[in-house]
Amino acid sequence: MVIYSPDQPISFKDFGILIPISNSKADRTLQVLLEDPELYRHRDKWYQERENKILSSQHLLRVHSKEYIERLFGNGVEGEIIQTFGLIDEEGKYHRYNPSKAVRPLSEVRDWVLKDAAGTLQCCRSALGTGFCFNLGGGMHHAQRDRGNGFCLVHDILISIRTLQAEGQIQRAWVIDVDAHKGDGTAALTVDDPSVITLSIHMAKGWPLDGDLEVELQNRDPSYIPSDIDIPVGAEEARMYNTRLSRGLEELDSYLRPDLVLVVDGVDPYEKDELASADLLNLSLEELIERDQLVYRFLEERKLPVAYVTAGGYGAFSWEVYSSFLLWVLKKRLGLIPLLKRED
Ligand SMILES: [Zn+2]
């Protein structure tokens, strides 16, 4: 299944936020899938609209602190959004933010995020039923227990896992994070929990790992808490990315089998990505397709149910990566690839 929300004509520009998050990430991806005649004919087998649900504070409390949730639902909400999206710089000036251009109140970002996060939970439930689901949204892997961080207001991935654990639907989960930035929130929020195993392959340097290692460890900066498997990739090692990912997956295989896998499928390592802080990793479309097929095949061979979330991907071209992967995977799952080519 592919989950998409048609009633989400949201643009960050409406809030005066000038971060290059484009609607085309979801819209154009879906458009490409529906323009394929075979997929269009079979759309009832793979297309699912996002339910019009919003996560409650009860869901959020499974991952975040009471104080943070109270701020999010109270007068502190705008301050939390400004902090999470980095809209004020160190000198106290607006940064990539122009409130005079806003046509909607900033607090609406919270409700939009909570609907987006509900899509991740829907996607996980669908994956448990069908084996595969891709949410064209979600992936807020930087959110910490008591604050938003790096454009991530709440940690939809862990909220989904905790909810399904509380319901008795799953016991163990893996999180495979291929976004350009380290899945630091995921690592910090699961550090003492053997029921959630985390793998993150990411830029060796740059945000959120741009501090001095020894100083940050002393400061107990949660971004430096290790994932179960961390694969830092230096700018000069980019051509080894998929080889190193493959080794990481082999290592993941030594952990107990999970009931559900979440893939944080950020495409900001793409060479056409427009977010400056993802510049240290510049993979080609071919390398990213290889990456996505590598992860998918690894999970398929082990018959593990998998839920994907989009995470990072900035500017006008991220849809190229998502649509390439989804065209391949949907046709494969629907048996639309001729037998002789099935191993492609
Ligand atoms: Zn990212």
C-alpha cells in the first residue's frame, strides 16, 4: 500500500517558513505512479488515502515528556515550532522565516504534523496486514523526548512502535534509517531498549554531528548517543555507501527477528537535494535506487513486514527517487514484472 493525503495542500510558505520542503515530494511521486497504465489499472490494490485522524496526547506521551506535550498543546506551541524548525538564529533574528508573508497561524503546523504522524501509525498497521506499506509522509527521526529538533516536532516512528507494542500487536521492531542525517532522536529514545534495534547510515560530519565529539559527549548531547549500528559515511567515501550499508544489514541480521521494520527512507543524500546541511553526501539517482532495492530485498528475503516513511528530501527533485523505487517495488509486488526480469 502507498498512503497519501489528498487534502493536504499545505506549503510551509503559508506559514512564512522558507525551508525548501516541497509538496511535489508526495504529489509528484503519486502522479508518476498513477501515470503508469498498469499501476493505474491496479490502483485499488496499492493506493490508500490517509485516514483523517490526529494523534492524541495519549499517543504522544508514550514517547515524549508530559511537560513537552503541555507546551505543544498550550501557549508554548509557537515557541516550540520556532525552535524545532530553527526559525531564529543565534543573534535573535528571524532565520528562513518571514512572518509577514504568513497566511496561516504558525500553531497550525502542530495539527498538520500530528495528522502526518497519524499516517505513519496507519502505515504500520497496514504493513502488519499486507507486508508492505509506504507512507508519503512522516519520518520525524530527530525529535527528542522533551523537545522538537531538526524539523521534527514529534517522533512519529517511535510513537507508532510504542502504540503497537502497547496494543500487543508487536514486541520487537527494527528501524533502518537511510536519511542523510543521523537518526539521533531514534537512538536516544531507544538507548536502553533491546526491543527496538536501530541502524543509521548517515553523513559522518555535519548536523546533528557538527560539534566537538569529546565536548558533546561530556555535555551528554543526545545526538551523540549511538544507534545499535551506526554507519557514518565521509564525503570521500560516498562511492562505498551501498557496500557499507550491505555490511550493516548483515550485522542487523544477528539481532532477534522483529515483528515489524520501519525504514526511514530519506532521500536527502541525493545529489540534487537542495538542503545545504545535506551537502556532504551526494549520491546519484542510480546509487539511491540501488540503496532502496538493497534494503527492500534484504527484508523481502526474510519475509519481514515493512513500513516506509519519507523523512528528509528537500527541493524540487526528491520525487525522482521515491517514484523510481515505488514503480519498481509496486510492480514487483503486483507481479507486473515479466518472469524473466523478476530478479532485476
Ligand atoms: Zn535528513
